[in-house]
Amino acid sequence: AASMALRNAAKKCNPVILEPMMNVEVIVPEDYLGDIMGNITSRRGRVDGMEARGNAQVVRAFVPLANMFGYATYLRSSTQGRGVYTMQFDHYEEVPKSVGEEIIKANGGNNKED
């Protein structure tokens, strides 16, 4: 009975899935800036700003944590080891609908027997 009550309550309150968003700062030589910006975007990242620092460019962005796995390897290989980055938790954000549906499906959600 309790599990049915919880399911009914969850359906009525329109729950959302939140994901951790990381504040990412990437420092790369200017030659690699376009590739790095494109890769951040492909990881569902939002560029928040850019600035020059010496001979390098600093890109600040918010990127979902789930999309940052493997980034260190990508950055090293695409910049010949000359790019560095830092990342720290910033906030939670609602996942896009398509991503949320994939998460629910992968975890056995959307039972039609409810």
C-alpha cells in the first residue's frame, strides 16, 4: 500500500531528474580553441566566458558531470599535452527531456502496470 501511495504521489507532483553541473575551466593554446569549444558543446556544455591569459586562452563553461568522463584523455590527445583543465561542482540542473527518458528506460522505469 505504501509503495502504491508513493507512486501515485510521484505521478501527481511531476518529478524531474537533476544532474550535477560542473564549473569547468580549460586553458589551451589559441590554436586549439575551436576544437575545445566544439567538444565542450558536444558534451552538452554551455560556454560561460573566455579570456586571454598570456599565450593561452581560458574557456569557462558549465558541463554535466556525466559528460566529463574521459575529458582529461581527450584534452591531452587533442592539444598534444599542452591543455589543462580544472573542474568543480557548481549546481544541479534539470536534465533535458530526451536524456531523462534514456535514464528512466535504462533503469527499468515507465512501468505500464501502474
